Amino acid sequence: SGVFGEITITVNPAPVTNVTSITISGAKDIKVGDSLQLSATVKPDNATNKGVTWSISSGSSYATITDAGKLTAKAAGTVKVKATAKDGSGVSAEVTVKITVKTVSVTSVTLSAGKTTIYVGDTLQLTAAVKPDNATNKNVTWSSSNTSVATVFEFPVRPVLSITPTISFATVVPSSSAKFSYSAKFCKSSLY
């Protein structure tokens, strides 16, 4: 019959709701070698595109960050981490993370000497081996448990009296109260 109908349909783009704010959580100070997982909360809840791009806006030589917001510390310093909305709204947020050096405590001090018998008036050179090798501070402080028997100098131990003193040494790093002892037999010289 040649009769037909016609209708016009207008297709409008879906409404776009842009991001209005971003909040970053999970930020805290960390140590070199550690990782930190950051997360971004995007508002409004019905934002069309809630994705964010993670970046380091300052201090990129101190840390790296993944697309998922995982920050890994490489060196001591301060970094600013930025989360930017992917919807083109230009909305972003930043947090500051401080990175410090991990303290490695001293676990043991081993003393050694070339001999265990010396004469009054002689000196005995002791050597301290501090473990682990990567301890943050491997310095030791030498001290005598009886200064009337033996005086401790910067490195050598010098007996000044008596026969059988015991010299005790204590580490000072880091805040260690553990003591390590070394015993030597001191003999009177015929000159005294």
C-alpha cells in the first residue's frame, strides 16, 4: 500500500559527573627499603570516572610509586605524593611522606687480643668486632671495671697495678646496656 510511519529519536550523551574532591589515606613516615600502600577516596560517590593517577610531585629521587599507589622508599628524605583525577577535572590531592634511615642495632661485640698474659707496665691491644656488619653505628666505648688496676686509653689497655684484673667493655650504640667482658692475666714484673 506504500504507507509507512517515521519517528525521529535524539540520542543525548550520558550526563557526566566530574570529581570534586580527592582524599588520600594511608600516609605515614616510613623507613628506607619499606613500602607504603596509599589509597584515594574520590567524591562525589557518583562521579563518572573515579580513577586517579599517582605521581611524586616532589622528591622523586627518594621514592617510587606505582599506578596502584604503592610507594617504595629508596633514600632518606621527604616526598610529596599526588593523586590527580583522571576525568580531566584537574582535581588533585597531595600528602607528604617522610623517609628515614632504618636503624640496625648492634647484636654482638667480640673482643680479641694477641695474648692473654702481660706484665705490669705493658700495654695490651684489644680489637672489637661489631656485628652485624651493617649496624647503623659500630662505634664502641672502652672502659675499665677497675681503674685502680687497669687504665683504658683510646685503644690499648694499660695495667697499672695488681695481677688478675677483669676489664669490661660496654657498647654505646644504640642505647645498648649489654656488657661484654675480656679477661687477661697480669703478671708482676721483676722491676716492681
